Amino acid sequence: DGVIVGFISGFIKQLYPWFTLKSVGHIAYLMVDPSHRKKGIGIQLENGAKEWFLEKNVSYLEVYADSANFVGTKAWESYGFTDFKKFLRKKIK
């Protein structure tokens, strides 16, 4: 019916020169309307992005997920993403 119920946004991120891997695909946002979740839309969006990155010869994808966002973290894990690095933050002001 022409209604947008989700979107995905990503880019190719260049890594520091001293890394063996020179670039990775980075998914910045993936959003599915809550009333349309659990219907396979998120994985379809992720698969479409994965195909685009593969066409660009990217071998790895990464995503930053807020550890407090249980729904988002579980979704990324269900798409096959696993822990890689841990980012820490401290408020100083």
C-alpha cells in the first residue's frame, strides 16, 4: 500500500591505516515501526544492506547498539551480529 514501515542507513567506514582491515560496512540506523515488527522486515532491510556492501567488496559489517536497548540488541543478535568491542563512556561535566 505504499506505506513506509522501516528504513536502514549505512556507509563504508575507512579504518585507521595501521589496521589490517582497511574498511568495514557500518549500519548507522535500522528502524521498523513497532506495529510492523516481528514480521521479517528488519532482516529484509539488513539483507538488502548486506548485498549492497558485498557489491562494494566489503567483508565485514558493524553496528553500534546501546546496551540498554534490549529490543535493538536482541534484533542485531538474531541477524547474526556478535560482540566485537566494548565502548565505554564517562560523563565529565
